[in-house]
Amino acid sequence: MAERTSLAALELLVAVDTHGSISAAARALGLAQPTASAGLRRLERRLGLELVARGARGTELTPTGRATAGWAREVVAASDRFERSVAGLRTGPATALRVAASLTVAEYLVPRWLAVLAGPHDAAEVELTVRNSHDVMELVLAGSAELGFVESPGVRRGLRSRTVAHDELVAVVAPAHPWARRRAIAPEDLLAGRLVLREAGSGTREILERALGQVGLALPDHLPTLGSTAALKAAVAHGGSVAVLSALTVADDVESGRLITVPVTGLDLSRRLRVVWRDGATPSAAARRLSAVARDRRP
């Protein structure tokens, strides 16, 4: 297996992106500035990328550096979640409600539901696994998760499902993109543009493929594929690409003006978000309560 990039190096890159300079990042991390500078140079050599533009006025991240920092932020956040989860196993109850959720649901809806379950009358302990929709259904079928939350247009055989929310996908570009000033684009324009996609198996990609198929179109081969919403948004914001993402995931970016939505004529990009469980299984009380909260707290 290939050597992994060190987490400390990724934390340093994220700190530079957050604080705006190497010196500020060094202070935030408790490092000497020469140590931080050397760490960034090592990261550049490790990745084979120019992450920092160095000049007489100081240093700043290059567009490549900003995009890479967005992906690094996801890795650091995942590490933080891992540490919290392990700490919870040391101090929490021996059993927990095991839940698997697709990325959109996990990032934008599950925290709201868990806030309700954390109330004085609901002491459910939830162990959450984040995967794409295909893998979520595999985990539920295998018994590794009692409940799953998915975004895909259908569910696997052997599962039962119930709709908990409705969502839609939207095409987004950066404010400087030529499409930002257009009232709408045709599906053919979308396919001919610099489209970036989620990986195969994600509900977001499946919905787009289904909508295109309904109008006799298909995704071209060999389009760039990224494994997270944050990575796609970084590619759009800094790389001039276009992405089709859940309206839930880009709401704050659109409101702040960081991203612009562009309607795509003739495509039905609506979708249902569902809870799934194994056919024949009797959900636990905690599972039934979480399902009820999900239905009651629709976006």
C-alpha cells in the first residue's frame, strides 16, 4: 500500500488556509515559523504540487493549494470524528444504535436529528458510519448497521424503506464562471462543461444519471470524480468546474455568494431521502425513535 500523507502535514495546510499565512498558522499550531515553512515544502514535494506562492510580500496558497486544503480539511475532520468516537467507546455505554448514512444526510441532517435525541427524554447512543448510498445499503444488509439513510433512487433487494425527506440537486458554479450570468443551461451544456462528479455508488450521481437517461443522455466517460461534497465545492470555487450537488449541501454557499446555482432545463433532479432497514428485522426502540425524528424534522 502506498505511503499515506501525514495528518500533521494536512493540519498545517488547513491552518494556513484558515489563518491566511504561514506565520499565523504556525502560531495557531504552536510551531516555529521555519518549522512550518519546512513542513509545507515537504508536503509540496510529497504531493508533487505547488501549494504555496512565495513572494516578497509573503506567502499565500495557490489555487491548487486552496483546493487541496479543502480536501485536507475533510481528512482532518474525519480524524477528529474518529478520536471522538473512540473516546465515546471508552466512556459510553457498551451498546449503541448503529447507523450508516450517505454523506449528504450525515453532514446536513443527522446532526439535527441527534440534537433531538440528546434531549432529556432520549438517551440513545448513536454510532454513525458515513458511506455512499450503495455502501450504506450493503452495511445494513450485512447487519453492520441497524438503520441506513440513503439518497439513491431505489433500494436493494432485501431492504425495506420509508421516505424521511425530499431534496433536489442543483448545478453550481463560481461567481466568476460565465454561466453565473445565465438564466439556465441545457443538459447538453452541462455535459459539455467542466463537469466534476461524485464517485460511482453515490446517490447524487445516481440521481443525475437517472435524470439524464430520462432525456436520452448519458454521462461521458472519464469525467473527473471526487469522493466528497467538500472536494466538489472546492473544484467549483477554485478550479472553474461545474458540479451537481444537493441543494442542502450548498445552501450556505449560495446564500453567501460563494457559489451560484444555474437551472438546468428539462432535468428532473428531485429526489427522496430514505431510511432503510433489513426486511424481516424488528427495529429497536432507539431505531424507531430516530426514524420518527427524521420524519418529523424534514428540511
